[in-house]
Amino acid sequence: MIRKYLVERRSWIFLFLFIQALIFFVAYLDTALPLMPFFYIVFLSTLVFSFFLIFRYHKETRFYKSLTEWENSLDLTTIAVPETPFEKMIEQCIVNQTELLKKDATENLLMLEQEKDDLLAWIHEVKTPLTAMHLMIDRMDDERMKAQLTHEWLRIHLLLDQQLHQKRLPFMENDLYIEETDLKTLLFKEIKTLQSWCMQKGIGFDVDLEVPTVLTDAKWLAFIIRQLLTNAVKYSESSDIMITSYQKAGQSILEVKDFGRGIDPKDMPRIFDKGFTSTTAHHDNAATGMGLYLTKRIAKPLLIDINIHSQLGEGTTFTLTFPKSNEFVHIAGM
């Protein structure tokens, strides 16, 4: 800041130095005048000017220092009070721009909220004809056509469900209700939803639950399990999916293990990234890259730790480690 101040005031400094040089020049030309008094005049004026420069530096840079330290968070309280007319002009410009940005931010937020509400309303509206379509499909006699239509219906249902939870995610903490959740009931409900798809691919389930209940939010856990089961079914063929629960170190653990194509080691660090759809089957246009991303996002507020172990060509195991009950004391809504 000192260097910038000296550069800013260099014209005044050069003017002062020029005047001092001019005094010496006049004393040199006029030999009748004694030279020593001029030295005193130059020395005293230089001393006064130096003190004046230091004083003005602290006074004039206070406002600009506060601007450099300002975090651009639209909070103007951290900016120093302007004193000079130029500083007041700068402050007024900043205030005007900040107010304009606040207004735009408020309008954009309201617009996003309206779009979110409209999308949620649309999803709920679409669910009604989807339910009717499912009932109509169930009454079909052609089993082959029935299986194909059921599979396509399920894809639409899962995509809508994914979109619904994605829009609710920013407000997830307001919707949490931590309670003892029956794993068997939750798991079999999700398996039943995927039943037609599993029959089509020749996939079965082997469920062994040593721990029957876990302490969590049932609705959000159901979404996590739905994504894991969907992933397992999607990348498996004619094999079983093993679901087990057990206790370890005082924590409940749920594992979902498939024997599908597995995950390439180079993809492992990125599988929870938003929009990532794997490099081994990049031609798969049906993948959105959102399922595991949302799963990881949802697991964090629930204090569920997700680990994954996979070998290419052999299968994948997802492990959900649930927190101890005393770890939930800070979660609102419990």
C-alpha cells in the first residue's frame, strides 16, 4: 500500500523536489545571498513535508485499505467511513452497485423458488397418469409387451423420483425425521418396485439382515437404497444381489453386493461426481450420472458413511455405515 500511495502522489512529490532544487538554483545564481540559510530552509521544509506525507498516508489510505479487505459479500458495514469528496463518490458508486446486485439476487432467488415449486408440482401431477398407466399395464394379456412397458414405466418413475429428491435436497435438513427404521420393510418395498426389471434380467436377491433396524430418516434412506439397487440391477445380468446387515464396532452396517461388470479402477475416484457416467461404457446414453452423486449428498446430513469396493468384471459392493445414536443429537427434527 505504501508503494501504491507514493506512486499515486508522485506528481506532488516531484513538484516539492523541483521547488527545493529551484531554491538551490536561485541561491547558486545570486552570490550575494548566503548559502547556509537555504540549506536550513530546504532541510526544514523536507522534514515538514515528510511528516505531512506520513500523516496523509494513514489518513488517505484507511478507506482504500478497507476496500481491499472487503470480501465482496454485499455487506458494506466493513468498509470505512469516507471522508474526502472523492471517497464519498466511490462509496456512493459501490452502494448503488451493491443495492442493484442485492435486488437482482433477490429476484433471481424468487424466480428459482418459483421454478422449483412449479417443477415439484409438475412431478406430482405427472405421478397421477403414471399410476393410471401402471394399472393399465397390469391388465394387459401380452406378457412380453407387458414386461417391456413395465420396464419403460419404471425408468420414467425412477427419473421423476430422482428429480424430485434433487429439488428437495437443498432443504433436506428441514425434512429430516430420525427414527428406528425397519430395514426389511424398506428393502422389500424397493425390491418389489424393481421386480419386473429383475425378472426380465434374471436377477434375484439374497437378503440376510442380522440388524433388523437402523436409526435414520426412512424416506431419505429409501432413496439411497433405491439408487444402489437400481445401479446393481442395471449393471448385472442373471445373478443374485446380496443384501446383508450386521453390527461392527457398535455401528450398524448395510452392504449391497452385486456380481455385475464392476467399476474400472480409474473411475473409482470420480463415481460420486455430478454427471460422471463411467469411461468403460461411455456409449450408455441412459445414464445421467446423478444417482450416486445424489446418494453421496443425501448420506452426508444423515451421517451415513458410504464406502465402495469393486473389481472390474467381478462386481461391486456398496457399504453403508450408520452412525451411533448419540451422533444424532445435533440434527434438527429428531
